[in-house]
Amino acid sequence: MSDIAADVVRSITTRFEDLNSVRDRALNEGRQVIRLSANTVRAVHRGELETAHNELSQARSMLGSLCESLKPFGAIYWAGYVQDAMKEFTEASLTLAIVEGTEWPLPGELGVEDAPYLNAMAESASELRRLVLDTLRGEDLALAERYLGTMDDIYSVLITVDFPDAITGGLRRTTDQLRAVLERTRGDVTLTLNQRRLERVLKSVDPDAYSPYPAGNSISTGSPAE
């Protein structure tokens, strides 16, 4: 009996060693996918779109290879960290597509599961807040309103998804976070638009009223009085 027990334990231990090796790979490569995805989003914010595409391409290749290798290991595939990598990769892909004005890649095209994709939609929409603020500082109000409209569109469709968190991966909480970001961003855009309207009104009534140096008080650039 003891020999049988020893053989069983030895066999199970061997399988555990293989499983642990696969898990270590999943953790390591998952972190790399997340890092590459974060670099993609960072490059998008900086306007470095070529760099963004390069980083995203590496993330896509690594994630695809990882998912393929995990097919025989469902416990590892569904443990959570692979889904986190999928979410970050999808967020980067969607953010880049929004900025470039291209068609959104679908879950099947990206090779990701549905729940990570939906959560990535919400996080990508939240990421647009920074782009809105950047465009407001650059006085591109039309682009800021377009990004805000995209945020609103994403929120409007995500709130219609009503399933348990065990299925959606906590989408309700992510959508609630997006709502808070959306309302703050809407307030920023509205305030800026109102300020611009006020400036136009002031200039139409008295062009000098909004000048930093009203008539009669201009700074002299001539020679000092003798």
C-alpha cells in the first residue's frame, strides 16, 4: 500500500511541477503584456502613434502565444491574471483606435474573452478624460467634444449590461467608476465652453475689454523718456 501511495504522490507532484511552471510563465508574460499595453497608452497620450503601434504589436504577439500555450491548462487560463492582461491589451487597442478614428477591433480579432473586453471598454473611456483635458488646453474644443461624446456613448451601452459580476468580471463597478469620470469631464468641457462664449460676448461688445492691455494702458516698447 505504501508503495502505491508513494507512486500516486510522485505522479501528482510531477503534474503539479508542470502546472507551476506554466503558472510562472503566465504570470511573467501577463505582466509583460500589461507593461507593453501601458506603454501603448502612454505613447498615445504623447502623440507618439508609431511607438504605440510597435508596443501594441509586441503585446498582441505575446498575449496570443500565451493564450495558445494555456489551452490545456484551463485552471491557469481562468485564474485571473491572463484576463487582466487581456483587459489591459484591449484597453490599449481601443484607445489607439479611438484616437486614430479607425474601426474598433472586436473581441475575436483581439483574441480576448468577453468580460475583459467590456471592462476594457470602460477603462478606455475613462482614459479619454486625459485626452479631453489635453485638447481643451490646446483649445481644440471640437475634438474635446468628440472624445466626450465617445465616453458618453460607451457608458450608455455598458449600463445596459446587467449580469452577475461572476460573469462580467466586475463590470458594474468599472462602469460606476466611468460614470464619475464622465461627469467630471462633462463639467470641465461645459465650463470651458461657457468661458469661450463669455469671451466672445465681451469681445463683441468691446474688443478692448478682453485685452490684457486696454486702450491707454499699453506697455511702451519705445526708448525711455529722456
